[in-house]
Amino acid sequence: MRVTFRSIDPELRLAGVAARAVFRPSEAFFRLARRVDRRMHGSDVPGLECEQRWVDSLDEGVRVRVRTYRSPRRSSGSGVPGVLFLHGGGYAMGSPEQFASAYRMLLQTRDCVVVAPDYRKSLDAPYPAAVNDCYGSLRWLKENAAGLGVREDQLIVMGMSAGGGLTAAVSLMARDRGEVRIAHQFPLYPMIDHRMITESSRDNDAPVWGSRHNRVAWDLYLAGLAGGDVPTYASPALETDYGGLPPTTTFVGELDPFLDETVAYVEALRAAGVPVELRRYPGCYHGFDMIRPGAKVSRDANQFLRDRFAFAVDRDFAKQP
């Protein structure tokens, strides 16, 4: 899918030009970004209570750095939803500290506790390191719900891009293992199909993230895996049974390479009887809501997310096994 300057929403065009110059589709760029990520480790978010903890991954002997965020105005001891937030970055880069705006938005919408793991990146450890770290963090959230002031029957998983892919993978793993029940999942413009066989993922030269970025990132994440060796927890679009997954909300830009795989995922969920809400935004490239949050289309997308998060908090519960 070729993307022209005119096909981009007018308010996103200049930001897209700048993003195209910065976000390079190469392993060298990802490695540079990782060095920048590490400099942010431990930084707090003004106006929020932030704590750092270490929790067990599914991988024996591996500990995961986790950041927790909550409102300082929160009533002590009251049960609120627990949100496992999985950051994006193509599985190769990113850190919890970079998504402060998302945490503020969630906490301004409904009181909650956000748990954000700094899962291992593909440059350091390929699949299954990231998904095992994220699932271990979910299990920790469930086991420590009372101490965190979280309702154990209202665990929500949310993530953007690769974090959306990990959201889908963790939801599959939780269903299959039967240890944790998720009340609602938010895999936002998720990176879930390594095959890159859809029209939107082929020859996509949109700003921020296109086909070349995608190929480099998937090769790093899957390392030696190929073809039939790729598990569904690595590439959730390969799953053939979506029954029993939690209610789902997502949105995606129509210039995003992940458009078609997101739509196919939503259709498969609906066919399996899972309640799903999807919004598509014309003229929008990958991560538009983060790159140009002041644009009208970004404000619309973020309002949709706020509304759906409020809906999930008010209505969706899942009793733990």
C-alpha cells in the first residue's frame, strides 16, 4: 500500500514528514533507540504516584522491572481496576516511562492502578522473552491485587503496536493456561501478523512505521523461527480459535500497515462470539495519536479510547478461577 502526502490527514502531514526523517527502518536505529530508552529508566511522572518493583517472569530465574502508577488522590484501600499496560516499540525498543500521557489519560478517566512492565526487548532476548515477561507481570498483578488496592475481578490489559500484539498474546495465554481471567483487552493497532501478507502491510511507505520497519522488527523478534515454527503467542494472527477471549476494543489508522491484520483479528473475534468495538481513522499512519496528539483525529481517537475504557470499567468483570 503506497502512501502519498495528500492521502495523509492534513493535520498529520508535517508531523509525518518529521517522523519519516527520525524513524529509520534499520537495526542500527532500534539499537540507538534502546540506548535512549535506558536513560529514562526510573524517571517519575509528575502528578502521579510511581513505584518500581521487580517481579517474576515465566522464565525461571528472570526478574522483570515493573513500574506502577496511580493517582495520589486515590482513596486508600478501595478496590479499583488493575491495568496491565504493555508499551510499544516493535518488540525491539521502548520503555514504560515513555507512555506517561497514556497513564494520565486512563487515570483521568477512571481511578485505577497501572502496572507497566519493562519486558525484555528482541535486541537482548527474542521471542518468547517478551510475552513470558508480560504474562508473569499479569500473574503478579492478580496475586498481589489486594496489596495494590486492585479488584482481582477487574484486570484489564492494554497496549499499543507491539504492546497491542503482546496484549493479544497475553490474552491468548491467559485463556489457555486458565490461571488468570481478563475483564477486557485493548490491543490498539496491534502488531500481530509476522507473515506480512495483507495489502496494507505490503510495500507500505507511511511515516513512523512501514513495511521495511516491520520486516526488520519481526526478524529480530522471531530470531531463528520461520514458517510453521512460529507459535501463535508470537504472532497471534495465526490463532484459529478465538473463543473465550475477553471483550475487546481497538482502533487503527487506515494508512497503518497493521490495518488489515487488525480488521481480520476483529472479524475473527466477532465470529467466535467475542464482543468487539473497532474504530478506523482515515488518513492516519501508525501511532498518529501519539505523534500528533493535538490533531482533531487524534483527539477523536483518544476520546473513543476514554469512552471505551470507562465502559469497560463500569461493566466488565471476570471472576478469577
